[in-house]
Amino acid sequence: MSFFEIFKNTKKDASASMAKERLQIIVAHERATRDGPDYLPALQRDILEVVRRYISINPEDVAVNFDSLDDYAILELNVTLPETAPAQE
Amino acid sequence: MAKIIVVTSGKGGVGKTTTSAAIATGLAMRGYKTVVIDFDVGLRNLDLVMGCERRVVYDFVNVINEESNLKQALIKDKRIANLFVLPASQTRDKEALTKEGVGRVLEELRESFDYIVCDSPAGIEKGALMALYYADEAIIVTNPEISSVRDSDRILGILQSKSIRAEQDLEPVKEYLLLSRYDPERVNRGEMLSVGDVEEILAIPLLGVIPESKAVLKASNQGIPVIHDAESDAGQAYADSVDRFLGKDLPHRFLEVQKKGLLKRMFGG
Ligand SMILES: Nc1ncnc2c1ncn2[C@@H]1O[C@H](COP(=O)(O)OP(=O)(O)O)[C@@H](O)[C@H]1O
Ligand SMILES: [Mg+2]
């Protein structure tokens, strides 16, 4: 460490906190889908494609959740629409 | 009853082999009869870290295929009584590790050992799946780095769904986090995830924090597991981890920057 770095040292580079935030999101997402059936990612892609024929949305706007209970399972689909959803031409 | 411990991570190069060697050696030093098995078929390395590479005659796959018996394949450690190494095969294909074969060998080892430490290869392919399949306990080696943490979470998911304990609805595999290559200086500067960050995301008990240390490279250069180097930070951190594994309640060390003298700070070092 150089002489000048001693004084710079208090300045924080916040990249670790970015890493933490990104991890929390991706890990939560992967946990929610990992116990589900293998077709979930493909299902999610198809839904995205269908919705995009009408409204422009981003991949992260489609959430697919699968919950397996004792004698039945729940497939939960969530599509978040942008506030001013511009229709595709 | 013998315990099977898998040392795993998903990601490569995070310190699984270093950890397997240190933990197995530490358990044997404390009087437990221990064997450490290299599951990395095709990329044998545990023998180097344990310093027994010149004494490999038969390997794990030879035993599975009944080309040799366990007695012929187990390598007795030169330094510690009660410690044995079962090396990986260098040449055979990965399909050589079958569920039945691995299960049979582990059953036989259970009869005479207290601890069986399984050094997993990276990835989530056959070798890694076989290393964790029969585990009673798992040490998840993680670096404070975004992709390593994500891969660790993946491996936790696999332990909870693909292990024999999961398949047979037995008590789940006991999971421990071992955070390795930790650099407190970089954590302080906000460049590296902290112990707290990783614990919060993975939410499993913390077995230990191993600092980034020059002693690790020196140890593998010499073929002497770093836990033998009782002077070194990494050696002490591994010794603490073994004691915690055996139930001791010890505070975590090496989480703070080691203080340097003013001169060293001004002129580098
Ligand atoms: N605490 C540590 N400090 C410094 N280097 C380390 C540490 N732990 C592991 N290494 C180094 O990282 C590399 C990968 O370690 P290894 O144990 O072979 O990882 P893995 O088995 O997960 O692939 C090796 O060169 C090793 O010396
Ligand atoms: Mg390895």
C-alpha cells in the first residue's frame, strides 16, 4: 500500500454490496424453481413469447413458481406489466 | 458408526482438495481412524496435496471393479497414524463410479473407519453426484465471490434432493459452510463479500473461515497438508474448524485485517 492509499482507504468501493443484492435475487429465484418440473424454464420462455406479441415486457417480468403439496401442485404465473405498456405494432 | 463427510462446492478451484486433506488430517491427528477418498476421476490431485503421489499403485476404480482389494489400494499416511488415502483413477472414464460400486466400497470402509472424507470434483456431473450421494454430513467450501456462492446454493439443492438421505426420506444431510480464501482487507474496502453476507445468503451453520494464505501454496508444494503448519493462519483456521466439527465451541478468527506497522503501511508490504 502506498503513502497516498492510506488516505484513500476510507473511500468504499461498493461492488461487494452489489454482488450481495444480485446474489439474493438470483438465489431466491433458483430456489423457487429448483424443486419444480424440468419444463418450467421452457414454459416461462413460451409465456414470455406469447405476452410479447401484445405487450413489450422483459424476461424478468415473467415469474413462474411451482409448489408441490401433498396431493396436488400449484403452478403460479406472474406477469408484471409496465406502467405504460406500449403495445407492439 | 462411521460418518461419511463430503467436501463439495459446485465451483472448481475454491479449495475442496486443500480442505479435504486438512480436515482428514486433523481428524486423524485427534485420534479418529480416517480415510480420505479422491472422487475426481481423471484429475487426481489429492495424492499430491497429501504427499503420497509416488506411492499410488491401485486406485478407487480398481477397487470398484474388483481389480484390487481395499487393503492394496489404501495408502497409509507417512506422518499420522490412523490416516489413509484412496486415490482417484487417472485414466478410466467417469462412468466407472457407479452407485452400486461406490456404495459397496463405502460400506466396507465403514466397518473399520470412524470418518470417511470424500473430496468431490467440481461441477454437478457424475463424479460430484457420487461423492455426495452417500454423505451423512457435507462441508460446502465457498469463496466470498458471487459465482462461488451461487454454485454452493445449487449444490445445497442437490444435497437436499439427490442424496440417498433425501431419496429415502431419512434425516437430511448435515450441512456446514466453510468460507475459504477470505481476505479481510478486501472485505473492509467493500470489494469482497463478508462472512456475514455469505452466511445470510446460504443460511447454513458456519464451520470456519480460512484466510487467503501463502501457507496453502507452500503446503501443497511440499505435499504436507496445511493443518500441519501450526504457525500459519490457514493451519490454525483449519485446526479450529476440525475442533468445531467435533463439537467444540470456538470463536472465529482471522476475520479482521492483521495490523501492520506504520512503516510497512507507508512503504508497502
Ligand atoms: N486459503 C487459501 N489461500 C490461498 N490459496 C488457496 C487457499 N485455498 C486453496 N488455495 C489454492 O487454490 C487452488 C485450488 O485449491 P484446491 O484445493 O485444489 O481447490 P478445488 O479442489 O476446489 O479445485 C490451489 O492452487 C490452492 O493452493
Ligand atoms: Mg480438487
